[in-house]
Amino acid sequence: MSDRSEGSVAILCGGGSQLDDGIGNGRAAAILLAREGAKVLVVDRKLEAAQRTVDAIVDEGGTAVAHEADVTNESSCDAMVNAALEAFGSLSILVNNVGIGSRGSVVESSLDDWERVMKINVTSMMLTSKFAIPAMETNGSGAVVNISSISALRPRNLTAYSTSKGAVIALTKAMAVDHAPQGIRVNCVAPGPVYTPMVYAAGMSDEARDQRRSASLLGIEGTGWDVGNAVTFLASEKARYITGQTLVVDGGVTLRGPNRDPGTDR
């Protein structure tokens, strides 16, 4: 066990996985935070998915508790923070990893789909932070890490999704300014086309997967562990002088010219 987050208490929203033993961004971040010494409340809309992450943490000697919550619901977010306080006595880290994808232009998008993407991808982060930040203030410090996407930086026919992920970056900057006086840092991770259970569940072909891999300047495939490592760094004291920033984790994909890249970036 490292001590970069020793003594910290973290809430990890979206800490389960669509596959029983899959390692997505949230599960990877939860496990890595626990390895760094944090106690983790693993939150998912499916309790059994959160519990599988907790089991993996406990098997390694870490400390974690599973919690079921709908982070688009205000009272559920309030209860989530209270659950962390009851379980561990304080709160110092919040990771907002909940999100869904979408396709199409504004012409092709229905109002219902647009509003659903915004509610899940953006409003959820406002609601979790609304209750988590006051709990952090009692410590005199804290760290929030929001998950965006390179689709916010390089849009490509995922308009509602790209807009929502751009809003996450703007929200991150605004929160960093608002809560710096309380010693709370707020940063963002923008993953590129990493291979996660969400992508696998969408039925991506081997050919499409290889095309995503080759889109990287490094010629390697990103995974949930890469995103989890970025989250863990930004949440730790190693990043004590960093706030309001977006860390792109994409193997250099955004440095290339436009190309067709199948699947969402998550």
C-alpha cells in the first residue's frame, strides 16, 4: 500500500462495471485509490456491481463499502454523502464517473434524449458536488475529479455527448474557482478511446477495436487503469498545486487530424 491518499475518504460514483470482472474507469479508480490508502464508498446504481468492486478492494487488504444511489436524484446524492460520513467519519475525495453516450446531430437528437444525456452526464455532477463539498469543507481541504471526454475537445457527430462533456470541463473550472477558498481542488480527466466494459458491451468488433488502438500516436490500447491512474494522481497530495485543469488521457489521439473512430471515447 502506498500513502499518497493515506487517511483519505473517497466517494467513487460509477464504481461498478457492466461486466462482472470488467475493469472500467470507475472500478479501476476505486481499486487504485484504495491501494493508495483511501477508504472508498463505491457507488453504483446497481448495488451488486458496486459490491464486486468492494470485494476486489477488500481482497487486496483495502477498505471499502458498497452503496446504491441514483446520482441524478437530489435526495439520493444527499444520502450518499451521509453514508460516507457514517461509514468513515469524513470525506475528502469525490470522483464523478457516471456518464452515458449518444450519437447524432442536433437535428437528429430528440429533446428527450438530449435532456437525458445532460441530466446524467452533467446535472449528476452538480448534485453530488452540492452535498459532498460542504462535507469536505469541515476538513479544510478536498479534491473533486470529474470525468469528461476528448469528445469535448474534438467533436465528431456525438453532439449531445460532446456538449455534455464540454459542460463538465466548464463546471470543473467554475467549481475550482468557487471552492478554492475552502481548500478544495477540482480537476477533470478527459479519456480518449480506452477499451472498457462499456465499449465491449456495445459489441465492438475486433477490427474496430484495432482501429481505435492504431488511432493512438503510441500505437497502444488505453484501458480503465490508465484513466484510474490519472484520477488517483489528481485526487492525491501529489497534485496539491493543481486545480481547474483537464488532464487528457488519450495516447495522443487528439494530436492527429480528423479520422473516423468507431465507438464512444469511454
